[in-house]
Amino acid sequence: MRFYFFILLSICWAPAFCQEKTFMLYNPAPVARMDELVILRKKDLINKINGLDDKKYVAIKDVNKQLQSLQFDDLDKDGSWDEVIFLHSFKAYEKAVFSISIRDEKPEKGLTRAHVRQRRKNADDTFGPNIPNDAIPAGQLNTNFSKVKLPPFLTEGPAWENDMVGCSYLP
């Protein structure tokens, strides 16, 4: 069953230099929703927040002024973020209020909830340093361990995991 949030951005009645706006997320369900993914599209935010443009970021705080851990996604790979996402746990029928403000730089990284460690194999069958960003070539064949002692990539644990999802390839 899919649930939807109602999002309301309030209007800042102060002069144009107003630094924060508030918005509300409403859980219309009669059940609590733990770690619900909230997605805010930049083009919608630009229409609501004066001064937000392609070179700026946002920071989001909850009603207790706690800075939320945000992820900025560049969906079209143009070097500028297209959406900002965060997780929030809602009580049944809860109306959660957040404040949003413009930042010149990306807010500090928050709580890490996913971890992937990967290293590439060297020519001498050792593995190099941790790779923070990588792409596996298209058409990469599965490693046949009956012919090859070590795979071309070394990952710690499953190839992708977080506290909610884990997957791995087992031949």
C-alpha cells in the first residue's frame, strides 16, 4: 500500500531577506511510518524559496532545530542537484513541521546509514586502496572462481548494503 504526504510550504511575510521558511509534512495514515523517505524537488523549492538557484543548497531542521541528514541527488548528471532527500519517522496522523534555509555550500554530512568498501585488484594480485567513487565497466562478466583465484573487485560484505536493504550476488 502506498501512502502520500501533504506538503505545505509557508509564506515568509518578512521582508525579502527572510532566511528561513517552514513546511509541514502530514502522515494521513493511522499507522506510524518509520524512516519514511521524503523527496523535495529543487524546481519546486526554487518556485517557493526566494534566492534559491542552481548554485545554492538547502539545510532542513526539524521542530527541535535538529539539522536533518540530507542527500542531494543529481539525477540528470549535469553537476547540479535536482532533489534533496531525507528520512523522517512519523507517528500516526502526525503533522511534522520543518524549517528550510538556503546555504552557499552543501551542509555537513550527517549520519551515515550505508557503507560500501571497494578496492580494485592490481596486476600482482594484491588490492589497491579504498575507492570512494567507481563505476564497473558495462558488460563486466561474473568472476568464475574455478578459473580465477581473485575477483577484479574486492568488496567488504555484500556489494550494497544499508540498515534496511542488502543484496549480494552468489554464483
